[in-house]
Amino acid sequence: PSGAPPARRVLMVWLGALVAHHWGGAAVPSLAWLGVAVVLATIDSVSFPLVLAPICRERPLQVLVASARVAAVPEGMQYVVGLLGALAAAQQPWALGLLVMPAALVYVAFKALKVMHDSTRQLLENMADAVDLRDAYTGGHSRRVTECSAAILRELGLQGPEVTLILTAARVHDIGKIGIPDAILHKPGPLTAEERAVMETHPVQGADLLKRHGDFTRGVAIVRHHHESWDGSGYPDRLTGAAIPFGARDRGGG
């Protein structure tokens, strides 16, 4: 799901083929099919962090764990169904028909999950638009930030669930401003120190709001830290360098 997918896929297919034909016979033993599934899943999971980590300057293990939280269950189920299909085809091709119902159930389950996730995202994006409408000076800001983030990610050659997460976070990164009083949000002149302190609570308020939505858990850190600066001069936690979540860096503190 990230940059250089052809190289990853070629490596997966090559090593999978070596495992499948290790015994040298025309028929592939059932145990070999299991080995193929393990090899494909392992390379798919491990190669993704190795590609992404140098780009975002994070530890590969950290990227692997974050990716697994999102993709482990759906991708694991697909590998299981694929393995069962391969075993059935190798033994009795007609048995593939028995997989129609399990495959359909998996599809329906994940489709329902996606619909629920998309509904939650749409609700949050509508709230973000409402925040933008409150402030005429920054109207449409969240959409512009999302477009800029998408352009940067395309330039980096990234794609997949991490990109979706970052762009969703970009759309709602200022959602915490919904809790900022109008007198401060709409003030035409410079803010006082006290007013600035209130304004700078909006990343934390946004993160606290998003914590209530379980399917957006991994986006919370991006929203909380979108005003951090590489040199540690940002807020709310004065993070520095690679300690800032990758998705929060491409906004330049905006």
C-alpha cells in the first residue's frame, strides 16, 4: 500500500513461488500453500514500513505497528479466504463454490464497516466546514490544507491507508476551534497573551473531540500536534523533529 509497489509485488511472487515449488513436484502440497500465504503476508507487512519509514523519518517498527492496527484484520481475512480457495482448487476444483458464501459474508461485513467509517468521517468533515464558516478570514482553510497535503503525498509517491488517514486528519485538523469563543476567533486585531493561550488550546480540544470516535483513533495524534514545529517552538507539547507524527509535519504548523 505504499511507494514502489511493483518491486514489492515481484519480491512477494518470487519468494512465494519458491516456497510453493520447493518440493519440486507438479502438485503443490497443502503445507506449501500455507507457507506461501505466510511468506506473502510477511513480506507485504514488513516491506511497507521499510519503504515508508525513511520518508517519514520514523522507526520501521513504529510504522509497522501503526499499519497493523488498521490493516491486520481485513488483510488477514483476505489471506485466509485466498488460502482456503487455493487449497480447495488444488484438491477438488468444484469445492471453490463452497467459498462463495464465506467470501460474500466477509465482503458484506467489511462493506458495512466501511460505510460506518465513511459516515463518521463525513460527520466530522461537516463539523470542520462549520468551523471554517465561523471564521470568514480562514474560510475554506481545511479544504485547502487537505489539497496541499494530497499534493505533497503524491510527490512523495505514497498511497494507501496511511495517506487516507493523513488527508482525513487534514480536513478536520482545526475542528477544535469549535470550542473557541467568537470574541477570540473573530477578533480583528492581535490577540493578547491570555487570548493567544486560549486559541492555542484548539489542537487539544480537537484531539479530545476525535477520541470519542473509535474509528479515528490514529488520527488523534495528527490533529493534536499539527501546530508543532521542527525546532520545538510549536504547541501544545513542544515536540521536535521526528517526534512529531508524520501526518502533522506536512501542514507546516498551519
